[in-house]
Amino acid sequence: MQIGELVAASGVPLATIKYYIREGMLPAGETDGARRATYDEEHLGRLRLIRALLTVAELPLSRIKAVLDLLDHGETDTGTVLRKAIGAIGDPSITEGAPTPRASEAIGSFVPGYAPLEPAMSMLEKSLDGIDAAGFAVSPERLRLYSQAMLTIAESEVEAIPAEPHEAIRYTVLGTVVVEPLLVAMRRLAQQSLASGR
Amino acid sequence: MQIGELVAASGVPLATIKYYIREGMLPAGETDGARRATYDEEHLGRLRLIRALLTVAELPLSRIKAVLDLLDHGETDTGTVLRKAIGAIGDPSITEGAPTPRASEAIGSFVPGYAPLEPAMSMLEKSLDGIDAAGFAVSPERLRLYSQAMLTIAESEVEAIPAEPHEAIRYTVLGTVVVEPLLVAMRRLAQQSLASGR
């Protein structure tokens, strides 16, 4: 397709697309001697990924570039891909590798299946700090219930990760960030539904 | 306690506490004729709530004031309390009451127990729009699995809502916002744990 069609298909303005190309975030179109460059589904998919990371995950451009770097220099091992993807999309305010005493203690209450891996452990530590600072308490029984629910979800998701590394990164990054607001909305809708019936 | 002790116990600077009092977000201390005002656990709890909404939920001050208004003019019905609380802490960019065609269609795939209630339906619609815009797809089977997990979580949470309306609002608001980052971190840790074992 030509650039005008890419604008129409993606909903991203022409000037923005040109900016992404200049920044190396999007490959330039193919020119086969003719004057106009042409773009394909690969360009469209990548534009959609950039926009999702920007608008749904609200990641800064520097983090989005880190995700795109992962895509361009793909690892072949699913575990490594996932760790790097979670690190790239993760909260930039977390300090990966710092001690995580609360998280380490908490996963003792989790259902079996969890390993104390970075960067997710640092995110867990930060969330537990936030709960503590708010004067809220989550019992070990509640932690177990939450961890069972999240493990069930993750099992189904990790099984569905494509084998091809490039697709695996795209699937993991998108699946992680765009599904989070869905789960949050579902929980609130379930709470509302149950409470209105009380 | 005196204001210096409130500063120490809450970790909130003196100038900020005074600002909250001027803005009507925090009641002034008790003065019984003596020169210095005294503060109690009620003040400390309220400060913690304000800070959690500010730092964990990253709500703007106008939204935090709406939550505090709810606390000060409490409803007695749990369903109404929860609906108002979810509305007050919700994403300010959602348009409550607008048509929610995607969300209405999606809840057809959910496990029974969900009702199409605002403002959560508008949040659900926005999350589904984001998934669609990203070029990602969530199958009806996956929606069912997610909705089962979130309903199980919500059942345990709604059962635990205190009967006293003031406490119910505090519990609901805090429980909703501070637990969201915990669930997100747990899901990412579960994904990492499972993927590293593949």
C-alpha cells in the first residue's frame, strides 16, 4: 500500500508516521525504482503496536524503542523473550535487582508454580509497598486466592505464545499490556454486579 | 497526637498536611482551648487514603476530593457505595452512559454473574477498544476464563466489605485501587515463572 493508505488503515497521521521512520522505529517503505515507497502488513502491525504501547500502556517513547529493539534483535528462547519483554514494558520507576523482602515473603502464601524472577519480583515488591503504605491489609488466604486466579490465567496465556520468536514478542508485549485494563475493568464490573445484588 | 507526630507517622510533610486541611480534604485537629491542635487515628487513616490515591492510583486531586466527598456524605447501600466509589476512582477519560456495544457483546461470553452496570461497562468498553486498536484478539473462550477468574476474586472481596458504610467506602476504594497493581504484578510473575520452565 502507499503511505496515504497506511495513514487511513492505521489512523496515525502522516507526520507522525514520518517521525517514526526518521527515529528508526518503523522501517522505511520499499522503493523498487519507482518514485513512491510502498508499505505492507508488517508496517501496519508495527504501527498498531507502537500506538497500543503509547495509548493503552502509556509508555514513554524510550520504552517503546526498547520493545522495538527486542523485536528487531529477537531472542529465540521463550523464557528470555518474556523476561525481556516484561522488563521493557515494566514500570520504569522499579529498581530491578534490589532486595524484595515483602515479595519473597508473600510468595510463600502463593499457590505452587511461582518462581522469584526479575523484573516481576520488583513489581510485586512495589505493589506490596503501596498496599502497606495505604494502611490496607491483604491476608495470606487472599494472596493465595489471587495467585491461583493469576496462575490459571497465565497458564492459558503462556500456552498460547507462538513458537516463532518475532511473533512471540509481539504476542507477549501486546497480550500483557492490552489485557491488563481488560482484567481491571472485569474485576470492577464483577464487584459492582455482586454488590448491587447484596 | 500532635501535628509533628502525624508528620512522622504518615510520612507526609507538614506543609502538605496544612494544604490538605486548607483544601478541606483533611479535618483540622481538635483544639480544646490549649494552643496546639491534636490529631487521631482518623486523621492518619485519611492521610494514608489520600496518599494511596495519589501515589498508587495516581489520581488527580479533583478525583481524590470526589472520593473524600463520598466518605463524608456516605450512602448506606453497599451497591450504591460501590458504584459511586468505582465512578470516583475510575478513569476520568471514560464517558459514562455512552453506548457500550463491544462490552455488551463481550459479556455474552462471560460466566454468569455479570450485570451491565455503569461505570464499569464504560471501562470495559474502553479496554476492548484498546485491544481492537492494537490489532490483538481475545477469543470468547479466553474472555470466559478471564471473567471466571475475576468473578472468583470479586466474590471473595465483596463478601469482605464491612457493613458500616464509612468503612465500606474506605475498604472498597483502597481494595480496588491498591490491589490492581498487585494482580498485574502477580500475572506477570506467573507468566515469567511458567515461560522460564518451557
